[in-house]
Amino acid sequence: MQEFFTQTLGLSENAFSFVVLPLLIFIARICDVSINTVRIIYMLGDRRVTATILGFFEAFIWLMAIRQIFQHLDNWLCYVAYPGGFAMGVLVGMMVEERLAYGKVIVRIITRKDIREFVSFLNQNRFRFTQVDAEGPDGPENLVFTVLERERLDELLNKLKEILPTAFYTIEKVKAAEESGELPEARRGQKVFTWLRGVVRN
């Protein structure tokens, strides 16, 4: 790599060592940490092929970065660029994750106000929901559960704040949501793990 920048592009060795190399390591760390964040999201969402491909590129970029560091152990800027790129990669990964809006979430809404207008909005926009009459420390309350795609979360929350601005709500990620009432079949990997655990105990 150094020969490409110094001989082909004509950069001086000092320019490569103190500018180009730390910058490349910084960018590489941003890329591999961001990919790691997205890979975990897809892995938890059972997107095996996508998570596997992302894992390959994540490991490849990391290997290239660490290789350059070991080849330039006397360059202190590399030791700054490496953790700096990691920290920035965490931030970039979180921003990418928010943009992807992948998966489903469950929203729990609790309010003592009249929810008929909000329920009408849910019906008109085809949100699946369950309404429950509940009892709180201050008396009767309305409890609404709804599971929706993350990309529609802003739409729901904007309307909720418009109709029921004082409502209390919580949001949690959902790994899987099925229409069928049947229990999902256990994965083969889980069966193997259970078998191994039994062997260890015996």
C-alpha cells in the first residue's frame, strides 16, 4: 500500500505516514464498526445470508486495518486513528440503524383520556392493536398494544402526540411476530445446544 501512494501517486513518506495512513485506518474502523452494527440487527432479525455477507466484509476491513498498524508500530498517529475510528463507527452505526428502521416494534400506550379518536386512526391506517381496560393508582385507564413496522413508528407517534399528548407510552423491539396461533418450531441449532448441555450435565 505504501508503495502505491509514494511511488505511483508521488506522495512523500512523511505525508503517507502522518496523514494518509492514519486517515485510512480511521475510515476503515468507521466502516467495519458500522457494518458490525448493521450485521447484528440483521442477525437478530434472522436474516442469515445478509448477516453472513456483512460479517465477511467486516472481518476483511478489520484485518486490513490491523495489518497496517502492525506494519507501522512506530507511528503513534495510528494508535489515535484506530480507537477514534471505532468511536466514530459506533455513532455512524447507530445513525445507519435508525435510517434502516428494520424490524418490528411493540408500542404500549397508557392514558386516562378518551381514546376513541386514536382508535379510529389505528383502524383507518390498518394498525393491528389490542385495547384493554386497566386499573391504575389513580383509577381506570386505557391500555393499547400495537405491533408495527419500525418505518411506521414516526407516523404513529406523531398522531399519538397530536391526539393524546399526555399519554404514557413505551417502545420495545420485537424479534418475530406471527399471525398464526401455533408455537414456532424450535430451531435445529437450539436443539443441538440443548443436547450438548444435557451431555455436559451427565
